[in-house]
Amino acid sequence: MNHKHRKVLHALFAHPFNDNIDFGQVQNVLRELGAEIEERHGSKIAVTLNGKTAAFKHARHGVPREEVMQLRHFLTDCGVDPTRDYPL
């Protein structure tokens, strides 16, 4: 994973929330982690990683706070720990 992807991954887990995360970059990070991304009806995507699947809404601007929380929970459930696995 390159440095840019690591920064985006760490931004998802940052406190306080970062409201300026590009959803396209988040998708790139998910792909880099090995996730399969499937486009769904409307602006939704289904993400499958390590046998777990979650649906997210494609944000046009920064990723909303609720989506950041969902992404955090999903990644944590999938066993992703940015500080342990992908230090900056």
C-alpha cells in the first residue's frame, strides 16, 4: 500500500472526524486491501472483504460522518488495524 493510501486509511480512523475524505480514494484503499467492490442501484456499492460484506452510499463530496463510522466498523470487523498493519 502506498503512502497516499495509508494516509486515507488513517484519515478514516482519525479523531476528530475528517470531513474531507474523497470517496474515490476510499474505494482505491478498499481495493488495495483486497476488497471486491460491486456497483449497486443508484449511488450504492457493495464491498466484500475477508468474507464480510457491507453496503455504502457513494458520496459526491466528502464522506459523511455516518459513512466514516460505518467504514470504521466494517474495516475493524474485517481485521484491519491501520496503526498495526499500515503505519505512516
